[in-house]
Amino acid sequence: MATATAPVELPQLTTDDLSRYSRHLLLPEVGEEGQRKLKAARVLCVGTGGLGSPLAFYLAAAGVGTLGLVDFDVVDASNLQRQIIHSTADIGRKKLDSAEEKLKALNPQLNVVKHDTLLTSANALDILKDYDVVADGTDNFPTRYLVNDACVLLGKPNAYGSIFRFEGQASVFSTREGPCYRCLYPEPPPPGLVPSCAEGGVLGILPGLIGVIQATETIKLILGKGEPLIGRLLLVDALSMRFRELKLRKNPECPVCGTHPTVTRLIDYEQFCGIAPQAKEEPAMKNGVPQVSVQELKRRLDAGEDILVLDVREPFEYKIANIGGKLIPQNEVPARLPEIDRDREIVVHCKSGGRSQRIAEFLQQAGYTKVANLAGGILAWSDQIDPKVPKY
């Protein structure tokens, strides 16, 4: 049973509306009243990336009257493999501006509300409160828990989706009768256990599949028709093209939506997920491994210091962008330890610093005493040292 309720007074359809949405009007489950509900609806899309692109496109095409977009990023060339709302000409532009342009070109009557900010505990309730449905297209655990908790506290349904490599998930959380995201995942995974799409990769078409499912669920919630994915988790395996469904139950002991909730306000979600707050400067040490900034590494290399720069990315990544050094992919490091000089200072690097941190810790455990991690990896090098080094 859907949870979104129609406004007391729905807007009328114009002559242009009747023409544009004629195929909807032919459906008894939609009809004129349903289309008026869509026109009155306000939907917040959290993110305009892989999931947010098809999600926002189809909601705009369907006639949702107001789309709120939350994003603070700019378009990068590596986005274009899956973020279809952006184009090559948009590289370097704010994603919000790029998305608004495409959505308004598709549907000039659409009201786009841009929230050019990082969603945080300080602003989430204020942003979400004006919308009927929230569609979570984020790619990190702190924001997923933040969106979930804010939706529960405000009584807003959450059309959830997530993707990784070849697999995706979709559900509808935070309704009165159904479970929330915390009912499914009471605790976040340990930091670093689940790689991001930037590290693990993602099939470009997969967010199209999941994003369209999110849009479908959002429209059903607005119309109050069909069977939304409330209490159900849809699992998609794109390699085998198999869809599975898991039944979910509302957890009466859930700290957010349970009978006696203990989370009654938004918390520090970075801390909840075990992510240390970012300092103004990179920390000198992380899990016992010294952290070297890209500026420090550049200074020391220019000074002629004898440093082994160990690149633990994959060969295809090295071909895209490299800063020199010895390439040993992370999975080959244990078998190739004899190639790594124990007497030299070693600075390990990867794309963004995650894989290299794990390898630096491994090398320490293997008896290497002069090993450090390059904070921020090759992305930081491109941003702060040499913009000619491609970002991917």
C-alpha cells in the first residue's frame, strides 16, 4: 500500500499537459487525477550521478511538478560512462547546472530546485521537509544512514537504490508500515571493507536499471497505486540478469523506527560509520602508517631523495595516468615482496589512497619499517601538483 497522500487541491492540467501526458491519461491507474497528483508532487533526488541521472530524467518526463536536486560536485570525464544526464561538453561544470539544463530541455514546465551543498546532519531536515518523496541516489554509507534517519524523523518515504560492480538493490524505506534502512543494515560495514565504485568499478548500464526502478517506485508512491517495494528488497544481478526478492520486516528494536527509538535526532554519521573526521591537514599517521602529502612527496623527489614510489593500481589504470614509480598491482604484492627493497624508503600510492593504505599496513606487518602512504593518491597529485595528470 502506498503512503504518499494527494494534496487537498490538485492543479489543473493545461492543454499542453493533456497532449504531453496522453499515454498516461489512457491508463485507468493514472488518468487525469493521477497526472494531477504527479504535477503537484515534490520529489527530492539526493545526487545527480549514476542513479540520479535516469531517476531525474524519468520523473521529469512523467510530469512530476517539482524536482529537488542535491549535489555539490562537478562533472568529470569518468562520470560519463554511466551518468547520462551529463555530456562531454559539461566536463568541469557543476552537476546541478548540467542536470537542470537537460531536465528543462526535456520538460520546460518542470520546477527544478537546486541544493548546491553537501547533505549533512545540520541541513538535512530543513532540505527534506518540503518534499513528498525522497529518492536516495547516494554512493556512501554515512549519507545513506543520514537520508534514512531524516526520512523516518520527517515521515517521508525513501525510494532507495544502490549499485556496485554488476549488482544493485532497490527498496522503499521509511514508510509507516514498512522497515527502514537500519532495519536491513543495523550497523555499517567496517571502513574500507566495501570499496567504492571509484575503486571497485561499476557496469555503466547498472545505475540505469536501478535508477529507473527508483523512479517507478516514486511514481507509484505519488499515485497511491500498485505494490511499492515496501518490506521487500529487490536484488539485481546484471551479469546473469536475475532478479531476486527478499522479504524485509520492520524491526521493533530499530533505534530509529522501532517501538522505542533511541535516535530521535540526526547524529554524526561519519563517526557512526567509523570514518575519522577530516582535518584541515592530512593526518601524520593512520593505523600506524605515516601519511605523506603530495606536496611533501614532490619536494622530496625534486630534492633527489632515494624514495621507492610503489604504485599498487592495476596496469590499465597505470596506462591512463601515472606519476612514475614501480607498478605492482595490490593483489600481486604478497608474491612479489622480493622486488621491494626493504632498505629504501617506500611511499605507496593508488588512485585515492585506500588501496595503498591497506598495502602499506601489509608491508609493515611483513617487516618493512620505512613505508608510508600517499594521502589522496594520484587524484590529489592531479589536483594539487600536476593537472596534466588525467583523472579517471
